[in-house]
Amino acid sequence: MKARELRELSEEELRSKERELVDQLFKLRFQHELGQLENASKLRNVRRDIARIKTVLQEKRRRKE
């Protein structure tokens, strides 16, 4: 997911996407602990996507001020 794509979404869509990714991250961590996760790089990618969303949300909030 690219930051450019995220900037085109509304704040509500970004918050929804963030909730989905946090839920996905929880499930991936659970699978990782049980040894069922085949590709551990998924954890890293989801964490980075969450960080990108938080950054874009912060940018949008600052523009409003």
C-alpha cells in the first residue's frame, strides 16, 4: 500500500483500514506464536502499513489546523 493511495482516502476510510490492519496484525502475531505463519515478513508489512496510515491521518489533522 502506497502513501499516495492512502492520501486519496477520507479520514473515515483510513480509520476503517487501520482497524482492519490492527485486527490482521493480531491474527498474524497469534499464528506466528503458534508456528503456523509461513511468511513472517507479513508482520513487518502490516506494521508498516499501519504506520503509513497513522502518518497520513496526522498529516490530514495538521492541515485542518
